[in-house]
Amino acid sequence: MHPSMTLRSGKSVYSGYSTNRNAGMAIMMKIFIIKALNMGLNPR
């Protein structure tokens, strides 16, 4: 495989991983906030 091709595929994999990680973090934050709001609205 050509070195530039390897570098390009590595960059695309890294960028996709970083975007997926950011989306996952946002989803986790949303779930955490919703859970915190539910806990605050429904104290047990």
C-alpha cells in the first residue's frame, strides 16, 4: 500500500473516531442531565 494512502485512511479513521466519541459524549451528557432532572423532580 502506498504511504500516502495509509496516512489518508488513518486520518479518516481518526476523524471518524473523534466525531463518534464527541457524539457519544454528548449523548451521555444528555442522558445524565435527563436522569438528574428526573431525580430532582421525583425525589425518593
